[in-house]
Amino acid sequence: MIEIPFHVRYDELDARAHIPAATFLKYFQQAAAQDSAQLGFGWEDLIQDRLAWILTHMQARALQADIPLQDVTVKTWHVFSDRLLSRRQFVVYGHNKTPLFEGSSWWAIMDVQKRRLTRTPQRLLDGHETLPPDLEPEENFKAPLPAPAPAFVREILTREEDLDLNGHINNTHYAAWAIQSVPLQAREGKKLDRLLISFKNECRADEKMTVGVYPCEPGAFWLTLTRQSDGKEAARVYTRWA
């Protein structure tokens, strides 16, 4: 477990001076990396064996709407591992330890040369093979889309600066692109009550992507992020606003 304070920069705010979800996800990613390092499974440790962590799916939610500028602290901890996946929890606190954002994430280990998943090292499995009973249940990431075609689409061009240490688009960008594709009137002044993201295929720089937007129940949307080059989904996102 680790707790890390972050001083939110002005360039990490949205146009209304609020802290967006993507900023919290970046902080969580940094805290997760530092916690993994102190456990002996950081990027520097794994890359020696040509391995790296990749995020497979995540569920999160804001605990209030329109979170204003303030210093925050991220608390994260590794709770469970099986042969393929490891689960990590996180909570972001603001002033007076007020919870602002929280979630669960699932990670796998990738062979960076073969570009495919590999089994979780035994030393990480030891002592982490039992799922704690009080964890929030995992959401349904495989729910079908609510319509055969999106209500509307938008295009994204990926950039070199969007890449991470694994040489593919960093997960936080998918969240930002999906959220900004939700109509402003559906999310303005509302809380991001639920965010689900599943990552399906890698994307590199200078790729054109199509974001398909599928309204479902009131205040909720499914979104697909698809590579135009081959029609494969890079990520699928669900957002619900309340």
C-alpha cells in the first residue's frame, strides 16, 4: 500500500477549472507504478525479463460533481493475483481526507518482445491468491452494445506524445477521448457515477480512430474506440452520469 500526494497543475484542469477524470487516472497510474516498485515488481524490475504491466480493464467513479482545484492524495494497494490477472484498488482524497474518486483495476503482464500476455510470476502470487470478501464486485464488461450502429461518431488522430513506456497509447487517453465524446449537455454539472473501460487492442502513434457513441439508459453511454486501419476495437467504455 502506498499514499502519494499530488499538487494539481493548472494544465491538468478542464476549461471550468475542475479536475477531470483523466487527471485522477494519471495520478493513480503513477501511484500504482511506485507501489509496484516498492513490492519488487516495478517497470525497472520487470523490463529486465522483457516484461511489463498492462492494464486490461478498470471500473471507477467520481464521488462528487465538478471537483475544484485542490491538492490530492492517492492511496492504492495490490489486493489479489491469479495466474493471469492482478487486481489493484485506489482512492483519491482531497481536502480533509474527503474521498473524491475511487476504483478498481485489473492488470496483466505482457512479454514486450512477443507482444502477448504471460503468466503472473509465482512470487507475486504468493500471499495474494485469495480475493478479500469486502471488495466491490467486478462489473459486467462484456455487456452487448445497445444498438447495431452508433448514434454518432467522431474521429481521433493519435500522437507520439500519447504513447507510454510500452510503446502504445497510454490508457488514460482512451478515458479522456471517450468522456469528451459524450454530449456536453449529458455530463455538464453532473457526477461521473460510473466509468468502465476494457482495453482490447494496442494502438500506436499516427493512427486514425473512430469513437462510436451509443446512448443506452438515461444519462448513460457505451462508446467504442476503433482503429480505422483494420476495424478492430482498441477499447470499449461505459459512462453513466448522475
